[in-house]
Amino acid sequence: MILSDIENLYKLRDEVIEKKKKLPVPVLEKLEKSFVIEYTHNSTAIEGNTLSLAETKLVLEDKISVGGKSLREIYEIINHEKAYIFIERQIAQKQNLDENILKDTHQILMENIIQGGIYRNCEVKITGAKHKPPSANEAYYQMKNFIADLYSKHTENIITLSAWTHAEFVKIHPFVDGNGRAARLIMNYRLMENGFLPVSVKQENRLKYYDVLENYALNGDIIPFSEMIFELEEQRLREYLEV
């Protein structure tokens, strides 16, 4: 990912912003709804939710319950859409991502599941990962530094900054559960507040996704994850321009 690539991505972003102004509202709403359903499915499926894309659509769009699924899984789907709508509203109001928004986002994600929006007071382990999250006490202080760095950290481009926001947050793992979903939402927060489209990491790409996050957690190398986000963003922008 070189400077010229970033410049071209910004040009694509600007083209999409202009195209949005010309598309009819029903078309924009349909595109948005389609993305939210796919994004919700992928983001929850990565964490183990077993609802299919079609079942996710039934719950979110058709408001139909799915037989044979636990209440927790249904709430994970419903809550994720609510959390996404919440961050959209904050961005529309030009609110900078801060600790309150982050905690509120997590609280919405965990509604009717566990108490959300509260930093953990116990040790956690990431299944299958070599990286061990910090102790609860250390995680609290690392989160304070993370929040302070959100808008003071200097990086060469918004893609890298968005990738760092996700990777650093999930490295700290500040909550007992829901860290991955929250991380993907705040990553998209950074993209969307800068005029880019939100992206969705597909369930089938989760192994690559885990690998690049692990690489950052162990080695501090954000480049592979940044490149992954760059590719996802470029793909979304080009798909939008083809509408």
C-alpha cells in the first residue's frame, strides 16, 4: 500500500460521495439495508453465531423469529444492527469517537445478554491465539492510553488509523465478551467519519483476519491488517460506483 494507492482510494471515495447525491433515496436505503444485513451476519458469525445470512435477513428485515436458535444468538443479531445504527447517528452528529461512545456501543451489543459497557475485572484468554491480553488492572490503564491516542495518534492515512483502532482495541480486550464486534464497529466509525464506506470482514476470511491481528498483537506490525482493510474498502467503493 503506497502513497499513490491511498490517493486513488481518496479519489474513489470522492466519486462515491458525489454519486450518493444523485441516487434516489429508496436506492440508497436499499444499499444500506443490504450492507447492514451482510455486515451483521459476518460480524456475529466470526464470533460463533450460527444464523445464516438468510436467517439474519429474516430477523432484521422481515422481523421473523428463527426456530431452533438460542435467544442469545437472536439478540446478538438484533443488538448488532442497533449498535450500527447508534454509531451512524453519532457520526451524523459529528461526535468524535470517545470512551462514552465506545462503552455505549458495547452496552447495546450486549443488551439482554450480559452487562455491557463495563471494563472487565477478570482475566481473559483469546481462544487459539498466542497473544495473551493484559491483566484487568493493566487493561484499564491501556484503555486510558488508547482513548487518549484516538485523535492524537499520527499515521500516514485514515486506513492505517482505522486498522490501528481495531487492532489495538482487540489487543487490549477490555470487555469480558463482544470485543471483536465492538472493534469492527469502531474501526468502521473511523472510516465513516472520514467519508469512507464501512467494510465487512467475511466469515470465510476469518483465518486471514485472525492472522493479521495476531501479527499486530505479537509484533506491532499494522501493515498486513491495513492492507486487508484497504482491499475491503476499495472493493466496496468500486461496487458502489457500479450501481
